[in-house]
Amino acid sequence: MPRLLLMTRCLLVCLLAASAGAADELHPGGAATGSAGPEALQATAPGLDLMLGLDAELGRALFEKLWVPAPTATRASDGLGPLFNARACVNCHPGNGRGHLPEGGQGFGAVLKLSQPGADAPIPHPVLGSQVQDRAATGLRPEGHMALRFERVSVRLEDGTEVALRRPVAEITPAPSDPVTLALRVAPPLVGLGLIEAIPEAAIRSGADPEDRDGDGISGRAANVSSRALGQEALGRFGWKAEMATIADQSAQAFSHDLGLSTPLYPDPAGDCPTEACRAMPHGEDAGLRDGREVSGAALDLVALYLSSRSVPARRDPTAAEVLRGEQVFHEIGCAACHRPGFETGAEAARPDLAGQTIWPYSDFLLHDMGPGLADARPGVDAAPGEWRTPPLWGIGLTRAATGRESYLHDGRAETLLDAVLWHGGEARAARDRVTALPKADRAALIRFLESL
């Protein structure tokens, strides 16, 4: 980025932050800001209507519910599978945080996404579907298991510091007979989803510059996806590649692919299993149940309400001198070009507690080319293999406290925040190179600032 343009952008960002009032950013979720600890990820946002709060608790129960394969006497709890990756939503999102890779026999929320090679869109494999399910109901075998190894990459910073990075390489055992494209994904954290959904679509699209007309090297692009919940094409906001438009879309796909449960949006009781053996297995659909689906539309709405009403963690030590210096560095080196600090939610948001809020997610929610180092062979719905949605940074400093481990980026490869920064390429390469050139004190301040979010 030209130096003058970079300084101008930094000045505009700082002026925007100042005009909003310094106190605003101390409460990144606006009125939905909770405590400064990891419990905020699971706590109900302040200000939620009492009756909605009770419904959200029902949604929490469904989110944490352990499902069982059909048939059982508990008609409202069966239908799991017949192939699946987890028995409950919370299994993939420990503490409502992010998933991490299976190392030492322990792993949560890591899956292998599949598609047919050479396609421009994620076309399911004819036998394995869209995802490898590593668990099965009695009478079936799992589709396979993840075999994981790491390639090591060393990066030398300009001050002589050596940083050892890792790149995960995943395989299926046993290997499928047909060619298949594999893509490793870990579950994203569930922070501020309702507020993200409440940002006006025009506000996100206004930041797009796919042709890089301003010449700053950043060409964010809005993803356009088909929303089953809305019944039309809409802006992709959720998922590593912005593949989902709404919380309901994301939740229904997870019920189908991860748990093998049908909903009105994904009505197939076999879930992500296309084979005749799966389709011949018992399922939990029942005409006597609401909607007849294994997860009713009302139940899906309760889960979406639960996810949309979680509080956003308050900042930690936001006025510490090192944090303030790190924030200055963040803007000076160009991170805010993609990790846009603030938005205003719409006045016509679905709920009053989400409307008209000044929020600080640190994301533009656009797709960016992140270079070959982060690309995988599987495209998104409206994203090339190297394009990724800018992930929000709010709550990122609580990763270890919420889940017991640090794990960042779409495949969990980064074990520290610095590792995650050093993997940036493509449009973010210039900012990444400025990080490698920072004095050690400024680099530490940058990380301290990120830990405060």
C-alpha cells in the first residue's frame, strides 16, 4: 500500500473511533456486552427480553442435548445419524469457542470437508457426501477417520527471531477409491452472531472493492449465497468462506452434516449420507412430532435464538499503555483495512436489543484472497480456494480460557496469534511483512492488543 494512502487510512480509522467515543469500544457488543471472562461466550446478553431469555434457555438445552440414533422410546431425542461427527452441537464448540485439531487423542469440532476435484463449487462426493462422518449408528461403519500429519515451516523475522509454523495435512483412512478433494475445517467461535446478522447488508457491501479501484492492494468481495432460511439469494456472513447468510442456515446445515438430523431447511433424515445403506436405516422422523422432522422448525428457531443472544466479552485491560500502543500499530501497519473495527447495527433489526448498536467486531465480513499459503483445493459456494471471509476478532483473546488451547485459522494450524498473522498472504501480505519488520516491543504490543479484544 502506498505510504501516504496508508497514513490517510489510519487517520480516518482513528477519527472514526474517536468520533464514536472511546467508551464505545470498551463495550464491543454495545448493549450486548457481557463480562470480560470466557463465561461471556455462554452468557445471555444483557437487555434481552425476559420471555425471549427463557426461550433462549430452551435453545441452550437443545444446543447441549445429546441425541441418540433411532428408534428409541424418546421420540423427541432420536434420529441421530445414521452417520455423524458429534452427538451434540456443543461437542464441536467447547465453551461456545472455537474447535481445535485432534492431537493426543483429543480434538473438538475438526472435520474433513469433501468435494469432487476440479469443480468451481463444492460438489459432494457421490459416496461420502460433503463431509467425512467418523461415527455411525449400530449396523453401519463410519465413512472413515482423519489421519493428520504436520509440515513444518520456519519464518525468520527481521530482528533474527525464528518462528516455527505448522501446516496440517489430512487424509482419510481408509482412503476412498474415487478421487476426492479434502479440506480441513475447525468449528468457528460463536461470538456476536446476532449482532453480525443485524448489520445492514448495504453497510457490509459498501466496503467491497473487488477491482481494487483505490489501489491499496485490498480487494474485498461480498459473497452471494442461496439462503434456505430466507428463500432467496443473500449476502454470505457466516462460515470460513461466508457460505451461510443466516444463523438458521448455519445451524440447520450443522444439524444435517454433523449430527445427521433433519430440519425443515435440510429435510433429508439421512443427513449427509447419499448411499442406499444409510437411507435404509431407521430415522427419527415422526408424523406425530411437530413438522414431522427430527428437529422441528420451532426447535431450530430456539437454537438460532440461543446463538444470537449470547453476550460479547468486554475488553480486557483496554487502557493499558502496551494495549494502546498495540492498537496504534494495528492501524499503522494496515490490519484495519480488512479487520474493520466498527459497524452500526440496523434500526430495523429483528430484535430491539440488537438494533441501533455500535459494535466492534474487527471484520469487514468480506472475502479476501489470502494467498497460496492458506489456500486449499476446495472452493466455497461463492469463494475461490484462496478466498476467506475476514474472521471477527472480538473475543479472540479468550481462546485458551474458553477451550483450553490456542487454535486459529480455518484449519487450526496456528498455535499462537503471531503464527496466525505470519500465515497471512495475498492481499494481507504487505501488512504481514510489516509485522515481520516490527521491533520486538511493537510486535509484543500488537499481540497484547489482540489479546485484549
